[in-house]
Amino acid sequence: MARTARTRLDRAALELLAHGDIVGAFGAQHARRDVESVARVAARSPLVLTEVAVIELYGGAGKGSVTAYFEGSTSAAVAQAAEVFALFTGMHLCLSNSTLHAETIGDAGVGTGFLELVVDELDLVPRPHLTATATVAGVAIGVRLTVDEAAGAQVGPGQAAPGTLLNEFHMAHLARGDQAIAMGPEFAEYTGVRATRLPTGGLLLVDRVLEFDGARGKMDSATYVTEYDSPADSWYYADTANGSMPHFVYMETSLQAALLMGYYAGPTLSQPGTTLSLRNLGGTATVSRRVDLRDKTISQTSRLLSTTLLPGSSLQTFDYTLSVDGEPFYTGETMFGYFDDRALANQTGLDAGKDAPSWLERHRDATVRTIDVAARRDDPNAPLCSRRDLALIDRIEVVDGGGDYAAGYLHSLREIDATDWYFARHFYLDPVIPGSLGVESVIHAVQEWMLDAGFADTLTDPVFGIPADLPFSWRYRGQFLPTDSTVRLEAHIKEVRRDEHGVTVLVDGSLWKPGLRIYELTDLAVELREREVSQ
């Protein structure tokens, strides 16, 4: 929840933490408006840490680590190391006036030395907490730390941090925790069952709701302001072939912020006892200027434009504007639907349930060549390549001069694995592939085709990005489930635009689940330009 460049603490910095001066130790990002900070290190025992040699946010097994020296009680040293890490991550910023409580299991029986603490679990549900294992003189000591609200304090909307309606704590609960905490007591019936939720883990891309001028039950209009922090060490920057934020994050953060307060207004409350699942149905969005969003806080102003309540379903429309440093960079409009089980089971795709063969199936005599994406990805030095969690396609079938516009045609088929990482994160108890990742997979196919076509060969430092001032539209009429066998996509090269800075390619595309075309993409654009121009 907070970032700092400080990865080492001397005794003076530790003394600051012991006196509750977290900003003095870690910097200004460890303060929040309307959050009263009283948490501190060593509140229940003398300070025994003498130095923290290193704190690593992703150390150990990936969830964090601390190496520290101490003089005094071993168990106190381990507890204080856990407290240092909790404050380092900003966990206390979830709950105003919160305190830290650490309990240890075991003791090394030494009075001086160093410890290595590895975080095993780090979570905000049901309350901010971490568990870790410290090693001191070869002895393992367990520790569990919780961030506790003040006695008698409420933690629901507008209460956990007065002045902020919802923060990261509420987002985590909406994703997979107590919906009464996230949205208010009216939503208690949705806890622990399939219901409307935000994604979780690395796909949760909205942090806070700062302003909301609507009211529960008032669903014809509302305006609200949300924020999302995009740290430079976010997983998607490491995994994308883009020079900055990948396209799917633009889509996800804006759509999650839009749906959030539409849901808060209460459309599902009009149908008590009915299981309703949320699905995006489509929209149009435009990047208005290129901007590097690493280490930026994205502010979004969204408007709920309308709500239509129907038996077994509800529809909501929104528009939104994303800004950074006070300047807009992305605008859009979208529609969401809430559907009961019967409506979800009766989806007929984009073609009224009729078979809609791909262009390649309709042109079986076309000459096809293959781009082996997986083989290129296996080369760690291959440039401009999406990797790891964004390895969304393995091979592309290309028909040069094919497609609806006779400018080139791309086709890809990928098997679905029920253990694919995104199912556990989108959504809790209602797993589907994010529509934005379907869009991203088409982008990757176009990127690989552009490289194969040699468009990068004349560029000194090429970088992929999203071009400005080109509206992109999408329609979804179904979802990919863990039980579906394949994802099929196609892209029709529509236009190739060249200028002195690089190349922009526009495509139309579709995606199929077995037997049903469910996504349609119009004017999806990918650019390949010199880095200094596009960033």
C-alpha cells in the first residue's frame, strides 16, 4: 500500500519507528489523508533491533524478507522485525488509529546476533496481517502479526479511514471477503457465495473511492472519483512487451472503477435471494495522450448514467475519464450486466446462437504459414516479447493478403487449462477469463506479426504502445469458463499506417469459445515506434 526507496534502517531510523514517526523513517508516501497513524515498532517491549541490513518487498519466497541485527530477547527481535516489515508495506494505512500486534512461537535462547525473516503470508482479509518465519542461530521462530483497529471502531465504508469512502481494505473484502465490510450491511447476504466481486490478487486494479455523490437505491445517476496506484514493480510491467502499461490494464482499471460504485448503488438488492453474476457487455475507449504510468497514481472520474432493472438481469451504463498529474489521458464508456443463473446459461453469443465460422474456416484453400511464438519466447534475449503471466498465445497462423480487408489475416487457437492463473483471481467463486485478456491476446498476435513483418528493423530502439486518438470498441456476449476447451481468435489487418516515427496497425477481431463467437473487437490499434517518441 506504500512504496519507499529505503531498504536499510540504522538505529536512528528504528528509533523513529519506535516513536511512531513512520514518515520520518520511510518517506511521505507512508502518510495518508484522513488516516491517523499511531502504529509503532516495539510498543510492548524495549527496542532490541540495532540495524535492519536489508528489507526486500519481494524477498524470500516472493512475499518479502528482512535481515536484521539485535541485542536482547530473540522473540522480541523477531516480533519487531515483523513490525518493521508491516510498516514498510504500509499495512497500517488501511485502518485509522490502528496498532500492531505480533505473537511469536519459539525462541533461539541467544541475546545477540542476526535474524533472517521470510514472509509466508501477507493479506488484508479478514484484517491486515502477515505470518513469517525467522531463522536465528539455526532455529526457526514463527511470528503472526495483525493490524488491529481501535477498540470499538467500525471498519465499513467511510469508517475504516474517515474521509475515504472505500480503500484497499474494502477492495480486498469485495474481491473475496466480507461484503458487509466492503459495501455495507445490506450486502451481508453475498458473503461466501457467488456474487458480484472485484478481481483479486494481481488483477485487482482499483484502490480507493474518494468521492461519491450518489446514494444507495439511487441508480439513475451518480458521479465518483477513484484512484489506482501503479507501482513500477507491478507484475504487468515486467511481463508486457509494451514500453509502458499494457492495454488490458487500461481496460481493467477503468472498468473495475466504473462497476464498483454502480454495484454500491444497489441494483442487485432489488432481487434478494437471487444469485447474480456481473459481466461487461462492451464499450468504446480512447487513449488521448501517451504517458508512462509507472509509479503514478491514476485518478478516475466515472459517471453512472443509467440503470435498467429487468427480471433476472440488470443493465448499467457508465462513462469515465482517467487522469494522471491532473491531466486526462484515457476516456471511455461501457455497459455492464447483472445476470441470474438462467440468463447466464442461455447466452447465445454474438450471432444469435448460430454457427459463425472463422475466416480461415471459410477459406480452407488459403495458403497458411506459422509464427512460432512459444519458440521465440523461450529465448530470454528475444526483444519485445510478452512473457510469464502474459504469455497468452503460442502460435499464429498467418494468411498474407488474407482477411476481410485483403491486408493480412491472423488466427490462433489455445487450449484452456482450468489451473490457468487468472481463474483464481477473476472472480472468486465465479471463475472466467477476463475479457481484457482476450483483447490482450489479439494484441499479442498483432505484435508478433509486426515483428515478423520486419517493422522493427528500421527502428533504433523500438517499443510497442497504444496509439493516441484512435477509438477502440468491443462487444462481449459470453465468457470463457475453466470447463471450455479452447480460445480461438482471429484478427483482420485493416490498415497499416507509417510515419517518420514508426508503424501503427489497426485490426478488427473476434474470439470464439467452442461453437460460439463471443467477443468482437473493432479498430484495435497497436503501434511500434521509437521509444523516445512514444514515452
